[in-house]
Amino acid sequence: MKLTKAQIARVRSLETGDRQISARRVLNDARKPASPLHTLFNWDVKASAERWWLHRARLIIGAVQIQVTHGETIIKVPCYVVDRSVKGDGYRSVVALKADTASARESLVYTLETAAGHIRRAYDLAGPLGLQREIDSLLAQIAGVQRIARKKAA
């Protein structure tokens, strides 16, 4: 989401004295038609409810887990992963991916892209702690696995 300078300034103006902010505070301000944040929200209650319900459904799908045993180690993993071959909102069972290596590879690359995005955000936070080199190392490892997965697809 790209915010205008006025929207950024408004969000920053909503910080408390100790520089904290909350979603509730932003929403309350955005309810005012004169707020520069107002246009960032869909105020149609029916459409917004539908979007929220779909978001909730995604959370429910993501909460389903299966147990995988590897040697003596038992881990819980998501039962479903995003299936980008389905238009809109598609998920696929990880069990089905065992028999479909192309889809498994695509799912892995997609998941690694998502992880890299989170780690790039962590990179910005690691600066003041002097840990950017370590974050760079993680990003390089992810990029390496992505290259291997893509190479095997070719």
C-alpha cells in the first residue's frame, strides 16, 4: 500500500507521547470524512464484512495442521498451502504435493519469497542491533534454496 505524504503525516500525528500507535486509534481517525485516512477504508459494511469473513476463513484454513514424523521427531506442519494455480483463493493439501513435485516446488518458492520479505523487514530492525550481517546471511541462504528449486524445475 502506498500512502501519500498527508496520510503518513496523519498516522504519525496519531502516535502517543511515548511514540506508540494502535490500529484502533487509526480507525477512529479514519472514520472522520475529513481525515486523509478516510479514503483508505471501504466503508460499505456489507463488502467489508465479506472481506473480513474471507480473511477469517484463510486463518481457519491455516490453523489446520498435520503431524509429520521424521525419524523420532514429530513436528506439526500446515495441512494446506497456497495454491497459486487456482484463481483467487486456492489452497492445496500438503499431502497432495507429495505426488506433484512441480506444484510442491512452486509452493516452496512462493513460501520462501514470503519468508524473504519478512526477513528483509527484519533487516531494517537489525541495524540498530548490529545484526544486519546475520540477516544478510539468512537472505543469501533463502536465495540459494530458491535457485536450487528453480534450477531443478528447468
